[in-house]
Amino acid sequence: MLSTALAALAEYSGKLTGGTIAQLMAWKQNNGPITLEARHRAPAMRKGRMAAFIKFDSQATLDSLHALGVTTGTVAGNVATASIPLEAMAKVTALQGVIAVEAAQPVTMLMDSARRATHVDLLQQGPMQSLQGEEITPLGTGVVISDIDAGLDFTHPALWKMDRSESRLRRVWLQTDTSGEAPAAFGYGTELATPEAILAKGTDMSSYSHATHVLGIAAGADTTGGNPYYGIARDADLVYSNFKDIDVGIPDAIKYAFNYADSMGEPAVVNMSLGTMLGPHDGTSLRDQIADALTGPGHILVGSAGNDGFNSAHVTRTFAGGDTLLVGVGFADAGIGGTPQGLLELWGDVGGSFRVAVCTISKTTGQPVYQSRSYNASRNYSATVTLQKPYDQASGYFTIVTQMSPLNNRPMAHIELHIADYKPGAVVAIMITAEAGQHVHGWTNTTTCCWQQWLPTMDKPDYDYLTTEIAGTGKQIITVGAYTTKSMLLNLKGDTIDNAFVQGDIAPFSAHGPTLDGRMKPDVAAPGAWVAAAFSSYLSENNDSYVTMSSELFNGRRHGYGVYEGTSMAAPQVAGIVATWLQFIPTLTPAQVREALEATAVHDKYTGTEANNVFGYGKIDAYQGLKWLLNTKTGIASVNRDSGCPFVTSNRADGIHILFTQPATRSDITLCDLQGRQVSAVRLNGIATGEEHVLSTSDLPRGVYIVHIATPQAQRSLKVARN
């Protein structure tokens, strides 16, 4: 019997995370997720199984799990994505080699001048081509960019080659689609593996354009007709995965992208503009651990910091002893069935302790009208408490799970609030006490509730520790905050739109770190306010017209370009830049990316001179980052493996900058006018990788010139205009 199996879990609940226990309780109380409320409370439970992450100690334990009917997907290090039969749950947790089980939970998306701000233009601007028309600039050639997202227009010209000869979408995995053949390594969803199949499908979501915009920023290639809304790594190969409404498919999508890249002998960067607020925020969640284990040389993850920078999603207190943290809860909406619902988690120090109570507080007296018992968060306990009027002065219920977490040995409390009929005379609040020196942090799921200082006697929420789980807390992921490069725009209708942000400063929505274990987050900042890129042609005519900048017909469909804002828009800029770095250093590691960011990120009056938890190391500089990597990482194998030329050039006000991407014994550089008359010449000897030479053009008359660059490996003739 299922109920008997779930009841037996009490003995082994120390291996289940608090959120997992809460979902199992909701499932049991509703005899399976039939109602809308049950689906909301137990999103990991589907058809008698639980989608989850499992941490285990050995292959023998993994074999034992399979024998119990557990199916596993991605395995990285000692963490696996899994589907667990609910009737086998007690036996799974009883296995000695099972260390922790974490149920899947919902995740949400995190939503022209940007290229100049990041100095991508110095990699892309002229001279771009040889006289023979060959591209020689860093455009992500021979690199895979993958996006895990929703709402991609597979037909958009931004995803085609620059000459529109073919689509660059090499693989599409629709985890939510059951109409076709699944990828063999994962066994679910539908894989589209040919251009014909991808284009015939068209899109994964006709009402959404998030992925189209994100991938257009990272790799949009459409410059036809002078279109200014193109992206960064315009020659990269593209892989796309959507995901189910829970997070367990995300590591599978990461693995899927890396598997394809490995099969092609290419490095890859995966963008994740998504996240969730609930979790330990210290890199110990099993989803963070498995994502970290999937990274390595040529396998880079980039994620968005989150958009809760001005949301009241975090509260903390360092206790003096005898004091109380009292913080109100505000609900996002009326909830399901008219009962407001809220999800929140509290986390303490490693090996520490605190106590927590749920209460309603009188707006008039500031005193509790109802107060639950005080729960010790360091002890394993779970309960659903029903409130009754008039005795409790409120109705509804709340669920609480406390434990010393198996993830990190921190005391935690997972609380689900379903409290009604306490208004107008009271507000819902959480009351926390702890011994002197203890620290407690609390986060809310901002889609359901947030912290509120309803009364002067209550604690005030802050705006730190808000980088999201998945994209903003992992130890190997490159997390990106958003700053403002455009505060005003003119849309296609001629309307002026102003977001009132300060140009150059951090966007107000960009989430601040650090992580709970003290690591700096975000790692770097990129433009994220009013970033222009591709829009899906599958949106209805009026959908998103408010921010549409232009549109054109291509293959019988009207494809748009427009602006969104969010850290979702900042992350793919960094992903695209990292792809251009991988083009020259395909074995680049996450640690080396961070080194380059630390050494070359731009500092100004907004970032300050020191790294911090708002801008990270500063504002990303694509050109200086590549130059630094080539100077310092020459020991990495296969430098410039597929770049096609041992140098890149950019035409600037002070002259033509020639950046050598491979060592050379010599290089002869000559400058001639269009009549072939030599204007200047120079020979360089003993050139090192990363060395830069500036050919001055400041004294030349206006006109067009020919630059000829020759090394033993290659030679190119370039057109350059002196304006």
C-alpha cells in the first residue's frame, strides 16, 4: 500500500530534504495530486512517481536503486537525476549508500548599445573581412552555444547563418513533447535532429518569446538590410532544450548539450536564464552539485543572477540572545480557492539551531492574536496544522518541516502557508528565536509571497543574498548581474518608453549576493536593461508590440526584433562572449573564465574599484578578456584550433589593433592606398600569443586603405576606412 510505504518514511526522513518531505505530505493528504492545489504543493509527483535528485556513495548503490525500480537520467559525480516509485520510497531512503534525496521543484524564467558596452564591437567591427570575403573575427566558430529555456522560434533568421544559407540549430530536445522519438541517452521527450524536422516543428511555445530573445542575444546572426539587433557569437552551432515545469530536467539538458558538443569535437557554453528562490543558497543543493560536476574544460555554464533585486525576498538576523526576529508575510494573490498561499524557507548556521513559530499579529496592539508552538529547526519534524475560528482567529492551515539538512548540516524550516480569514485586524508573521551568535536567513518564493514589515516592531527585509538557486548559487557556474545601457527607446508604434534607470548603473531588479557560504555573486555584470534582440514570429500580432522595434518577412513569416530587460538578457551576452573565447581556447575552464573576469572587467564610478556582490568583478570586457587569456593561458592545448587565422583585428580611432592569437616567429605588416602605394611598413619578430600591435592611422587622410598582414602561418589583405 502506498500509504503504508509513505508512513514508513519517518524512520529515514533524515535523508530527505525539507521540501521533499513537504511534497510527500501534500501527496499523501490529497491521495495523489488530483486537485489544482495538490499539483501546486507537490509538483514533483507524477503518476505514482517522484522526480528527484539522489546523492549516493557508489555504483553498487546505484545498481540497488535500479533494482527498486528507480530510473536515473544524468549522473555526474555522485548525484543523479531520478524518477522514484512512491511505493519504493521507504526502501530507497533505507539504502545505506543513499546520502540525500531532493524532490524536483518549479523554476521560472528570469527576464545594439550592449555590444559597445561589453567591447564585443572591438572583436566584431571592421576590418571584418579579407579581400576574398573571409571572416577572420571571433564569432564563436567551432563552438556550441546551448540555451535551456522556453519559447524559441526555430524559424527565426537570427538563428540562421549570416548569409541565410542554412539554420545553425543543430539539435532541439523538447522535454515536454511526447510526439516523437526521445534522445537515446535520456528516454523521454522528443529530439529533433535534422534541419527539416526542426523547421517543420516551428516552435516549442507559441505564446512566449523568452528563448528567442535570449538565444538571439548570445548568437543572433541576422545583419541583413543593416539590422542592428544581432548578437555576439554569430557563427556558433546552436543546441536548444526546453524543460518541464520542474528543475530535474535541467541537468539532463546540460548533459544533452555537452554530449552533442563532445560528439562534434567542439567546446560548449550553456546559458540558463532561469532560477528559483527556495534552497540553501550555499551551493549544496543536489541540483547545484550535479551541475558543478558537469562542468570542466570546454564545458562552461552561464546563468542569470535573478530579478529579485528590489523584491523583499530575504531577511536575516544575527542573534544577540533573548531577542526575536519577527517578520511579516505579504501574499502575491488570493491563492487557489481564495486562500492565500506562501512558500518560505529558513536556514541557520552549520551545526547550529533556532526555533520558529507561525503567528498572526494584531495591527492595533502589535501582539500575537494566534501563535503556533515553537518548532526546533534542528530536529526532524513535520506536521500540518489546521486553524479554526474563533479559537485561532484565523482559518486554513500551514505545513511545516524542520530538520538538520542532509545537504549541509544546517538547521532549516520549510513552511507552506495557507491561512485565511485573519484580516482586517491582523497580519501573518513568522517568529524566530536563537541563542547568541547564531545566524538565520529566510527566503520566500516570490511568485507566492514576500517578506513585509507590516508594523514598526517587525524586522525589515533586505536586498542581499538574493541570487537565485540554479543560476546564481553553484560553485562552477558563471553568474551574471545586469546593468543599464539603455533607459529610453522608441518602439515600432512611435511611442517613447522610459524605464527611468540610471545608464551605467546596476539595474534595480538585478539580484545581489553573496551566497550563504560567503562566495561573491554575481561573478560579473553585463547589459540587461532594454536589450534589443529577436522576437518570436509565433506571438500574436499585438503580443509584445509595446516593445517591438522592427520586423521583417522571412520565409513567409513576419519576424520581429524588440527589447526585454532582466538578468535573463545579461547572461546570454556573457555566454556569447565566452563562446568567442572558447573559439581560441577550447579547453577553457570555469576557473579560467573567472580569472579573466577578475583581471579585465571594467571598473567605473558605479562598480567601484573592488569586486563586490552587486557587479561581481565589474562589467565584462570581451576584447580585453580574450587578450588576457591569450597572454596567460598559452599552455592550454589547441589554442586557436579553428579560428582560421592567427590574428584578429579591430579598427579604432587610434589605429588598427592587431591581436595575435598564436605565436609567430615574425609578421610583416604593410599599409597601402588603393593605388598600391605603400604608406607604412613594419616587421615584428618573436611574437607571443596575446601580443597586440597598433598600426597608427591617426595621421592618414580620409579614405580607404589596404592592410596586408603576413606570418609564416597565414596572410590576409584587409580593407580599412579612415573617416
